[in-house]
Amino acid sequence: MVILDHEGHELENLRIPADSELMLGGDLIRIEAVGLSQTIKTYETLPILFVFEHAGKVTVHARVEKLQSVGQQ
């Protein structure tokens, strides 16, 4: 998995302040799965493990969405 900023540049880490929210996807920060050994389908879910400095580990089941072209709504 890689984390990309709104311009598509890879981020080495991501800081999320305590008691805040972070929206992912679209023109915002996004997570992309790279180097997969199996094909995944749109709307399938994948487990993603987030490791927080103080809160520990949390697994989230993320839904795969169809990539939209830039400018497409």
C-alpha cells in the first residue's frame, strides 16, 4: 500500500492529530494497493491495518472503488 497526496506524490508517513478525522479518496489523500498477487474487483473489500503511535493497531475493511478520471464527477 502507498499513501498519496492530492497531487499523486507518495507520503512516507501520515500524521493525524488526536480527536480529528481524515477523509480519504477523490482529490484528497488516497491509499493505493500496489504489487497485488491477485485481481480485486470493484466494491470488494480489503482489510487494511493502520498502526497508530499511541492508540495501537486498528483493522479497517476498505471498499474498492472504481478509479474516476480527473475532472469526472
